[in-house]
Amino acid sequence: MYHFIVNPNSRGGLGSKLWEKLKIILDEKKIIYNYSLTKNSKDAEKIATSLSENINNPTTIIVLGGDGTLNEVVNGLKNINLITLGVVPIGSGNDFVRSFGDKKTYQQYLESILSPKEIVEYNMGIVENENYTRKFIVSSGIGFDASITNTVNYSIFRKIFKNTPIVKLIYIFSTIKILIQYKSLKYTVHEDNKVTEFDNGFFCVVMNTPYEGKAVKFCPNAKGYDNYLDFCIITSKHKLKIVYLILRAYFGKHITSKSVYISKGKNFKIECSDITHCHTDGEQIGKSNWAKYYLANNKLKIIVN
């Protein structure tokens, strides 16, 4: 039995149209399945809990949505040892699937799930701040990038233009707006065996995959199955340099700059000189002046090929 959790509103309604096409394929193949459609925020998390909390046998759950929907599912799952997760990416970013290679068509994603060739035991990160304790599977940031996602997530224009190409411009305008407004912070970073202070901290993120923010390769060597989290901080007094380094990060070339610090570890605690926004896989978890990061004790089996 396959259980599908579908976000019909992903990418301006593409989720609904795609699911209708995939249902035809499933029916033609006489696949036994059921499905649930999300309607509101946190629905995917509730559905995942309902599907997994009382199971006694191995179960495959497939997510049709973006990284935000995937984050909800990961946080809702119970009995992780019995779950195998598949993903058909239909979000605006899809940074999770990018970490192990995009496929050309949605049908190819479905075929890989129905006939898996490789299943990886994937790490899940956990972030704590004064508001929440949440899992993440892509990344969690405190500072600049979280301020951008906050602006985008709560933008009235995103709701008005959600079914039009204009929605893509909202990310660009939000980045420009935050770039102009944002003031750098002092960060104190506690790693496994050392403490480092960073002045003029701008961008600060802990990652489980190489990419976030629509294919920006902030931690090129991050692997969700290596039992480590990766950390990246960018510091500078000059905002144009921040822009330059983020642009270089699309190709993973920012790491050669002295303004960029990257490391691997199992535990991080980040303290900021002021409260600032925090996110987990692009979803807001409130404002705080600190965040703790560590690996979950269990891993999630994920179909990657």
C-alpha cells in the first residue's frame, strides 16, 4: 500500500493538476494506494502523524509538494523505523531532491518510487530556539535568510499572485528589501570542541544538504547521510560583497573567500547579539537570539533513485 500526501496548491496549483495525471498512471498500473490532500498549513504534518502513529508493518509514504510540505511530513512522522519516504517535488525550490539529482519528468519520480533502486538512510537535523523544537531535512537558518523567508511567507502579494508567474518576483523583491534593511549581527558559534566569535555576521545557516534558497550551494560538501551537519556563515561590512558571495554560492565558489567560514559537526549552538528570525526548511519558527542544532537519533529511509 502506498500513501500519498498531496499539496494541491504547490507551485500555484500545479500540485492538483499533476496529481490527477499521476493517479491515471497508478490506476493503469493497478497500484493499490490512498491519498490525502492538504488544505491548510500543518495539514501535512497532521496527516503524516495519522498515517504513521499506529502502524506495525513497513509503510511507504510519498510526498507531492515542496520542501515546506516535506518538512511538515518529517515533523509529523511516527514509527520512523517502519517508514520509507518518497518525494515527487512540485514546490518552488525543491532543494531536497536537488541534493541527489533532479529527474526530467514527474513520471520518472513516480517510477523510481514504485521500483526503487536505492534507498538511503537519511539524517534529520533538529533545531531548538526559545519558541520551538523542530526537525529539518534541508537546512535551518538564523538571520538574513530567515528574514527573507519570513517576508516571502507572509507577503500579501504572494497570496494575491500565487497562481501567476509574478510570484517568482516576490522572492527577488523580498531579498532586495531585506538586504537594504538588514543590519549585521555578532555571532558566537559553539561547535563540538570550540567557540568562535564572528563580527559583521550576515548569513548563518546549518545544512543537511548542499542547497537551499532555490539551488544556492552554501555547503557544497553537505551530505544528508554522513552523520554530520554542515555550517556556513558569511561576514562582511559591505552588503555588495554579501551579494557577490551569495551569487558565487550558486556554484559553490564562495568557499574560497576569507569572509566565509564552513565546518562540519554534530552539535552547534549559535548566539546572536540581537533577536532575529529563524527558519527550518524555509518555514518560520519565530524570532530568537539563539538556536541549537543537532542530529536526530534516528534516520529516515528515503527513496533517492
